[in-house]
Amino acid sequence: MPDEKHDSPKSERKPIRVLLLDDLPENLLLRSTILRKHGYESVTAASVEEAESKLDEIDIAVLDYHLGRGKFGTEVAESLRQKRPQVPIIILSATLERSFGGIADMHLLKGYSSVDDLLAALRSFEAKKRGKPVVVDSRDFYYSRISMAMGDDVALEIVDGEGNWQYVNDTFASMCDRKRTWFVGKNLFEQFPELGDGWKRTIRKVAETRETYVERSPRGLPHLPVKNPRWVWNVLLFPLKLHDGRDGVVLSARVIEKKPSI
């Protein structure tokens, strides 16, 4: 009789199956090739209908936001959330809008987010699926990576949903004439009551819905001491998971243009 112990195939770990949705065939080919090279199995779709027919086959979804003919990847995201809420969702977008991406686990901006960003996101979600915790040993190191990526000319704050500071960068601290350590644990709205309830609601909304907020003026950041009517600001609020797993918000502000004097 055959030796079943030796004749049976060895169990192999199945590759993570990634749904790729994009209406451009060249994008699907490129991303599929990259993912296959890194050990992932691609499940491609060129339409919302095709993607929704494959939701049972996947482990992670990478969905283009703007599709042709008035279609959006968020339609698939909503279906996937209802059908298989445990599946991570990454939305790819070519533009920043005032509010977007609330249903996604991660939002990557095409043209700015590199292939490495996508692969890092997939590896993180893959580790969680395989039961391996993603551990950050140092809170300051974790938050300082965000600060480093955004640059020294950005005033950066990281708060929880109630506005309690978790981290500020050197640029913001020096603008307020304080040391960085002074801010941690204090409340943004108690220290700067002029911010008002409107900005408090905005921060809570970003933390709870995971949407992103964009502003082209210093409105909402009246506590920044450097002002000039000729300056055009870029104020960005986006969500992230804090070191302890709670929902948090990154607030950043920088001058992106100086209008000429009349």
C-alpha cells in the first residue's frame, strides 16, 4: 500500500489574494506584475460589476477611486464592507478632495504614494490576517516617521478624537515657543479655546469616520502665530491609528504659495 504520509503533498501557505480594481488595463497589468513579483496573487477587475462578482475570492482589496462612466471604487468598498467586513480595503485616488475615503482602511494618493507604500500596507494587513500582531515599540519613533515624511516646513500635531496631544513636531513647538514634551497629554481646545466648537467637531469627525479634511486657509488653526494675508495655506487633517489602537488625527499646516503684492 502507498505510504500516505510520504505521498500526500506538503501543505503550503497560500498566497494572499489581492483584488485590483481599475478601469485602465495598463494599470491592472502593472500592479499585477508588481504584486506577483512580491508573492501576492492578483484578482483583477476592470469594472464595479466584475469586482463585486469576485468579493468571495479575496483577502485584501485595492480599489481605484475614480472609474470611468461615473463609477467609483467606493461602490465596491461598500458592498465588501457589508458582505465581508473583515477584509481590509485600500483606496487609490489621483486627487485630494475635501472629504473622502471614510469606508476604507487606508487611502493612498496616486502620484505621491509610492509602490513601497502599497506593499507596506499589504504586508501590514497580511500580518494581521496571519495572526501576527504589528507592534510599534516606540511611540515617539512611530509619530516622528510621519513628521520626517512631511518635512521640516510643516507644523504638525497628532491628537486623539478629543483633541488631546499625542505628539507635535519641532516646527510647531518652536512656533508656539514651547518644548515638544510640554504638549503631550494636554488638550488642544483647552490651551487654544479660540478654536471653537466647529474645529472640535471637525477633528472628531475625521477620527470617527476616517475621512480626510483639506483647507486652503488658516481658518480652523487660529492658534498658529505666523499669519500673512498674502499666504495661501495647505491645512490637512487625516486619520491614523494611535500607538494604543485608538482613532487619532494628524493636523498639518504649511504655506504653499505667497501671492504677489498689488
